[in-house]
Amino acid sequence: MTPELPALIDAANTSSLALLPAWLDPENIIKSLGPFALIGVCLIIFAECGLLIGFFLPGDSLLFVTGLFVAIDAIPTNIALVCAILAVCAFVGNVVGYWIGRKVGPAMFNKPDAKLFKRQHVDKTHEFFERYGARAIILARFVPIVRTFITAVAGVGRMDQRKFFAYSAIGGLLWTVSMTLLGFFLGNIPWIKENLEAMAILIVLVSVVPIIVEYVRERRKKARKAAA
């Protein structure tokens, strides 16, 4: 553990605004896992991408903080290897999620009294999938909750396996590498160190930018067709 880590932890813990519950705070998660931090992060990324119960996990901010901890040697693993491992975990999670949706999804989501796996999550994800087609698999990586449920929806809808797995691999690579490298290169900036909780929220908000861009493009496309 480097001398910088205690200062980083103190700065985060004394933040004046607690924006995340402690058990979902990425910095607290990694700190509590100690030498098994990378293994824990891998399991969380896998769960969020594939297991339906993982929809509430802080994937974006966790990847960012993981990159930061690699930068200060709190996670003593080469950043390239970390990115590769996390990309594989995200892809494998999607594969598992697809088969969960294909095998048990219809029965699970059709229960009107379900408290955890609510039908509205699936309906919103299905609408998202229908609007953007196959590229939704890539875009969904950057949208919390949607990235978890879209795998099950693809399985329920029996989307072509090769197409789904190909887009999942691309999306998983882009998501894990971009978020982790962002933390690796920006995490040592003093202001970011002192406002980790705020950064976690900001990352979630920024993650929906690709969806906004796609939405604007679709609106403009429809407007041009209507004008024509």
C-alpha cells in the first residue's frame, strides 16, 4: 500500500456530501476487499452484466475507482491486464445473462406481483432494444440497469447468439477499458481525489450521453423523413 492511499481514503471519507450509501461506495468496496480487490471487482462486474440481481451495483464508478487504485499501486496489477480481465468478465456476464433470459426469463418476468424483477424494467429495456437494434447491446453498456436487463431481454427474445455475443464483446471492451483508463489517468488529479463520491455520481450521469446522442439523431432522422 502506497503512502498516498491513506490520504486518498481520508479525503473521500471526509467528503461533506455523502452521495452514495457506504455499502455501494466503490472506494469502500475496494478498500474492504484488501488484497482480493481485483477479484471482487471482477465478480461485481460479472454480476452486474449477467446476474439480474446485480442491476443495482455501481459498475461505472467501480471501474473508474479501480483504475485510480491501479494508478497508485493499491491494486498492484498492470493496467493493461486489469482492463483485459474486466473486459472478459463483462463479456462472460452477458453470455450468462443471455442464457438466463432464454431459459427462465419468461416465467420470471411475467409474474405480476414480482418485487425485485419488475416487468417495467424489462419493458423499458425492450423498448430501448427495439429502438436501437443490435447496437443497443453496445450502447446499453453505458446505462445502469439497462446493461443488466438487456442481456435477459435478448435471451427472452432469442436474439441471434452470434450477433449478440459479437456486440457484447465490443461493448464490454469499450465500457471496461474506457472507464478504467479514465480513472487511471484522471484519478490522481487532486480535485478528483478529494471528491470521489461526487465523481461516482457524475460518471453515472455522463454514461447516458451516448443514449442522448442517439435519441437526438433518431429525432432528426424522423424529422427529415417527415419533411420529405
